[in-house]
Amino acid sequence: MGQRVLRFTQYGLEGDTHGTAVEADTRLAANVVLPESDREVVMPSAGVGQRVTNIIDNAYVRRILAEGITLETPAESGLYYQILPLLFSLGITGNVSPTEQTASEGDYLWEFDANLSSAEDVDSMTLEFGDSTDADQGYEVAYCMASSIEISGNADTGEVTSNVTLFGDEIAVTQMTSGLSYPSITGISGGLARLYVDDTWAGIGSSEISNALLDWTLTIDTGVHPKLRGNANQKIADHGHDETSISLNLGLERGATNLDTEEDYYRSSTVTARFVRLEIDSGIAIGSGNNHKLTVDIAGTWTSWQSLGRDQDGNSIEVAMLSGGYDTTGSAAFGIDVTTDVSAI
């Protein structure tokens, strides 16, 4: 139809057959931003002997890969709890089976732990997007996985947003699946974010640095990547899971209790491991069960600390970076838990 306001996004999980496109079964409250191109077109130019060197007659497609697709929940709508199991399944750990926390109340706990040594097991989806379910008015990308996940929040504005970078096989014209309903969502408020810093992985979540956290950005480079190898149709036939990295950038109001202690750890000549929890409890119960909640635990160390780094309404803000790493004592690097009313993705 060509009307921006009519655009919508939906997906279907591909299961064990990565890259085989499936019909969408779930709508998303999210936007898709496409890369400029999903294929490399070559017009030979060597030895032509004229000023316009590209020969159209001999042009061909050399490579097909939809890289740099962005799935975003922008500030005007915000990130919501129900989408989180999908996002983390596409880049951290797939085939997660959630557990209901309170019998018959629908409060499901999804646990995503860093894949430290086992074979990768990441989910893929077929992503549909467009502005109409009429024939040839939509687009789809199969074999979608996440190469990076970024989630940012701000306590002052209350905003929490996400930007997930995806890859997939190609951007194909399609007729989008019809009849799917807009999702039920529980928005995540940045003003409810709480920060804990402890001395051990076992004790994580015990010591809160209260009334200090202004803003934060969680960045996960998943290590999941496409593998293009020779085959009949030039498209992705496989994928790999390389090194995973995680970092947490924090804006913290100067003078908060225990904050000086953490700066001292950074400025010491001896590096000290820190165990950080970022948690956002919605305060909204699922039925008569647990609340919608996001918990991110990271083992790491402070790798930068900019004192008096920023100003917020006349208040001095420290800017600190925690870089994640592997803790040999706790045998852990990071873990993410999501409690929400989604039982399957």
C-alpha cells in the first residue's frame, strides 16, 4: 500500500530446520529497519576500453546475504517483557523450556545462561514485515538470528529501548500471514531499574547501590554468525557461534552510597572482580503469581570510569563500564532471567 502507518512486523520460529521459511504466528510491537542491500551486484569493468567501464550485459549477482537488519523497539513505544524470550533465544541460547512459577497462573521463568563450552543451540525465525497482507505486498527474511543485542534504559525519562542486529538469508517479496492480533504487552520502565554490585557470583544481588542509576546500556555481541559455503542457491546453509562478549555501560550519580568503593576498585593497581545485577521488576503480577521481571547478572571488572563524566540537571554523573568475563570460582560469565506470561515463542 505504501503507507508508513500501516506497517507491521511478525514472525514464526523455524524450529530445527534453520532457513526453511515458515508462516508467521506472532505479531511484534517492534519496527524493522532494512540494510541498503541484501546482495552484491557486479558489472564487469576490466579491460573494457571505454570511459563508461561497467558492462551491463555481463552483470551478475556475486553474493546474497541479508546482514545488518535492525529489529527495534523505539522510545515512543518502548521495550516490553513479552518480546525478551524471543530476542535472547535468537542470540544466546535457544530451545529454552520455561517453567511456570505458580501453578495455573501463567508466570513463566525463562533462563538464558551464557553458552560457555557446549555446542551452540540458537533459535532462528522467519521475519515478516510490510504494510499489507495482499499478495506480493510484504517481505520475509528466513534464517534470522541475532548477531548483537543492545538494551538501553533511562530512569529519568523512564524509557527502555532495544536494538537487535539480525542476519538472514535474503529479503524476499511475500504475502504476509493474515489474521494475527496485536500482542498483549507489559512495558518495561527504566525508573524501576535497580543496580547491585557484590564480591562473589554466589552473593550477586545482595548489595544494592540505591538511588544512583541514571541510565544504562547493555551490549551483547553474541558471536552468532552466518556461514556462506558453496551450495546450489548462494544463500546461508549454516551458521556458527563464536566468542560472546557482554558489557554494561552505566551513568551513576556521584555521591551515592558504596559508589566510591567501586571507583576505588577501578583505580587500584590490582584488578578486582565485580559481580553486577541489573534488575527491573515491573511490580505487575501475572495472575496471582510472580511479577513480570528482567534480571541480568554479569561477572566482570570495571574497565573504565570517567569521574565527573556528565551533568544531569546540575548533578554530576560518573560514567562507568563493566566488561564481562569468566569467573573461575563461580564457573559463570553472565545469565539472564525473564519472568513473563509467555509460555512459548
